[in-house]
Amino acid sequence: MKNEPALTFRSSRLAARLAALEVELLAFITPYPSDLHGLPHLREVSLLAGFLADAEGQDVERAMVAGFLHDCERRDDGADPRHGERSATKACLLAPRLFPYLDAAAIARAIKLHAGGITTQDDPDAVLWDADRLTLVRLGYRVDPRRLSTSCAKRLVKVGAVDVLREHAAAAVQGV
Ligand SMILES: [Fe+2]
Ligand SMILES: [Fe+2]
């Protein structure tokens, strides 16, 4: 059963998970050096994906790993149309090794297609794609609820809570 989105952010719990998975993953990836698509973005999408996964009854750690890796092979701040594919390939290598208890295939699939702009009924994909799209304001785009897949993300937009959630995520990252 899916919960209504909480307008609070359980920052300490998700931030602790983020800190732990960062230690594992940053030994193997080099985020693109950018505030738009680099480490700050990977951290934010990881936290937001964890938040959405929690609200949607999905695997929180799987969502956070997918969030952290989704842009890990970006090479520029432009369209970089193959970055989803490259990042998925990296996830296929790292996830089974570092997190063998997670569904690596689901992580890789969500990452591979995250930049396509489509919506989905597949829960692991939906959580990642929505987490990424909730941050589109940083690129100067409005978040379009028609491009969101989860009920939680749609409600966050409807009640105008995305900025507040992102502020909480930013505050949580300060402690990572
Ligand atoms: Fe991306
Ligand atoms: Fe992204």
C-alpha cells in the first residue's frame, strides 16, 4: 500500500545511508566536476530517490544507489545522450560487487532510461526518474507533473512542496 507523501524529510536516516554508500561508490567512480550533474546532484537525487522509495513502499537502498549512480558517467553538462547507457553499464559492474543483496538489474535498467523523458508504471524506474526530474529547476526547467510517474512526486508538485523537500535534502547533504 502506498503512503501519502510526508512533507517532512527524514534527513538523518537517509543522510546516514547516503554517507555509507558514498564511501563504497566514490572509490570506483569520478563524478563529472559540476554542480549541475556532479557530486552535489548525485547526492540530491540519491536522497530524493530514497525519500520517494520510502513513500512508495519500494527498496530504499536500491533507490539510493540508483540515484547516486544515475549520472556517474556524465562527460559534460549538455545533453550527453549516451550518459544513461554508460552509467548503467557502470552500475552493472559495481552494484553486484558492492551491494550483492540489491537487484542490480533493476538499478541498471532505471539508470539506462532515466533521461528519456517518458513515464513508467515500473516502480524502481519511476522512483529514480521522478527523483531526477524533481531537481529540474536547477537547469531552469519547471517540473511538469505529466512527466512524473509516482503518486508521491505528483503530490509534492501539486502541494508546492518540492522546494522545501530539496532544501531539506541540501541541509542533509551538509552533514554527509
Ligand atoms: Fe542524467
Ligand atoms: Fe540527473
